[in-house]
Amino acid sequence: MLLRLDPASDDPLHVRIAAAVRRAIADGEVSAGDKLPPARELAAALDVNVNTVLRGYRDLRDEGLIELRRGRGATVREATVDRARLTSIADELVREAARLGVSTEELIQLVEERS
Amino acid sequence: MRLRRAYEILVPLVGAGLIVWLSVTATDLPDPLAIHWGSGGEPDGSGSLGVITVVAVALVAGLGGLMVLGARRMPDPTGARMLVGAGHWMTGFGIGIHLFTLRANAGAASWEQAAPLMGSDLALVLLLGAPLAAIGASVAGDRDTIVATMLEADDEAVAGAPVEGLVWTAATRGRAVVVMLLLAAATNAVMWFIAPPGAQPLILAVVLLPVVLLFLFMEARVTVGPTGIRIGMGPWRWPGAKVGFDEVSDVAVEVVEPLRYGGWGYRIVPGVRAILVRKGEGLRIERHDAPTLVVTVDDARTGAAVIRRHLGVTSDA
């Protein structure tokens, strides 16, 4: 599995980890049923605390993208790929809006006009 | 060359045929006959002629034949010589054991009265295969070294992404190994039921436990991140290695043939440490002052691309 974290982002690391996993799911790098790397392994690779990785995984679990089971690790849930793709697109939209100086309210208005 | 390959496989086949012929033409044997001799040289076990014939044929045509066929997969002449030599020695050994068994039992009224096993008999049985092994090894050397196939790294997969944020992980379990281990576990489960009472704990400890441990360990794990490369076997990544990018001189993707490294599992050969759980694509990591690491792992082309980014071979341009 290939994860691409954004080193230039100001977001906390656990947010970036979750975004990288979301993007991997959206890009088809990871399929439903696949196991994510153990938190310990990912933490060692990034040289961060294992709790940082776990926090990112818990965010993904709360979004319904993965299942977290003690002793079994993190597994991508069935039928989450489309949702992950959508969330990944939303991440990119927010990033691009911030780059262009578009406020959150303006962005919401843009989306509402198109819904 | 074809004649040499034919000779290699004919030796165990002819050996097996010879064993069957010896059994069919043997006369004046007790039933059952002596088939095992103790450390004192006296016969201490009996069995039927049919059973020992099958065992001898299995040793010669089965094990010996398998070794010769295995030599066909060896990528280099030296390995092929060793396997064919061993297979032909096994043929001589199997014929020797069978010859001795028949000769020792000939004319005996019962298996207990079979002739004892002398040191000279044992030496002859062991040495009978030597000339066959020498000829076989000599014949087997006539083959070219097969050079490993290399694949390109998938540099496109990581193009445009900042190298500090790239993390690649893979965990690969060989399917053939899993099937073999399941078969071994099933065989051992049968042993559990047919073993004498009281032997079950021994079977559990000595036979089933290693199978379970092998199952656990026959998984290759690799992680590549900003802190370096980590490879290992099984859930505890042992045996394994942690490698900093400054230690790496080159990385490549090899289509691994495990016999090139002597087999499956954790392999130590001159200049290489390998973790091989299946044949197929794997990472080859060459280091400046340490043995090269080879590990069979899925999606090795992406892993190699990530490492190449860290080595500066490619950039995010």
C-alpha cells in the first residue's frame, strides 16, 4: 500500500494520515477487505508516536471507512470506496479553496448553488 | 544436452526398477523378514517384503527422483550438480539397503535369525551411491547459468508526490507454503490419533508447534518511509533488518526464483540475506558494506520507486 502524506500541510499529523489513507482508498490502492498497515509499523516508518496513527485510524473508523478491531488491526469496510473517493475530492476542494483565498462560507455557498 | 538430462532422470527410475526386480526374483525369505537392525547389529524389527520394497522405491524414485527434477529448476550449474549428485547417491543408497536386507534374510528360518549388520555392510551401503553421485554431478554441470529477470520500478506511481510524505508497506504470504503447511498439519493431526497413548503431548510440542510457528513466520513484511526501510518475517519482523537510505547503494525489482538462494524462508548465502515466501517479484536492496537484501513482496515495483525517490535517483519533478 502506498500512502502519500502532505508534508506542507498545517493539519495535525493524525489528520494527514487519515487523509492519506482516504486517498489510497479513493485511488484504488486499497480495496474493501484489505488490511491497513499496523499502527505500530506506520508509526515507526513516520517516526511518530503510535497514538498519533491510532488517532488517524479512529477518525476513519468514525467516518465508517474502516473497522478497527483489537488484535486484528484496521480493515477497509465494504462499499466504502465511493464514499472515500468523495471525501478525498472534498479534501482537495477545501485545500484548493484555501489556496485561492476563498472563505468557508463562500465555498458552502458555491456547493449549495450546485446542489 | 538432452541425453545428459535423460541420464539424470533414468538413474533413479532404473534404480527403482532394479529394486522391484530384486524383490520379485528373491527366494527363500522368511515371512515376515527382518527389516531393521539395532545399534548392536542384531535384527530388531520385522515387516513384509511388499512394504520394504515400496519404501525402497519411494526413497529411490520418489526422493532421488524429486532431487533430480529439482535440479532442473536450479539457476546455476553448481546447485544442479549438488542436487543430481545427491539424488543419484540416494539411488545407490536405496539399492544398497534393499540388497543387504534381502541377502541378510536369505535362508533364515525366521526374521530373528537373519544375518547381523556388520560395519562393512553399512560402509558398502553408504558408499554404493558414491560413483553414481560422481558421474551424475559431472553430467549435471552441463547447463548455462540462468540470469535473474529484473523489472522496472514504477516511478510513475510516486511522481509528483513529496518524498517526505511517501510511505509504502507490504505484507506477503506465500500461498504454496500455506497449502504445504496445512497438509503437514493435517498429517500431524492424523498422527495424533494413531500415536500410542501418552505420546500426544510430544506430538503437540515437537510436530504441530513447529508447523504453527512456520505458518506464522512465512510472511514477508516491508515498510519504506522517511525513516528508512524495515524488512522482516512474521508478526515480530524477525529475522529482519532496519536499513537507512544512506546504507543503500542500489535498489531493483527481481523476479525471484527461490532455488537461486537455496530454497524458501530466511536464506543466508554469500553476499545475500533473503526472505523468500514465494517465487515472483521481490525487492533487491544492495548495500554499501553489508549483504544484499532480497525479499519477495507484492507490489515491489512501487516499493522500489519509493526507495529510488529517497536515494535521489528520481525526483518529484
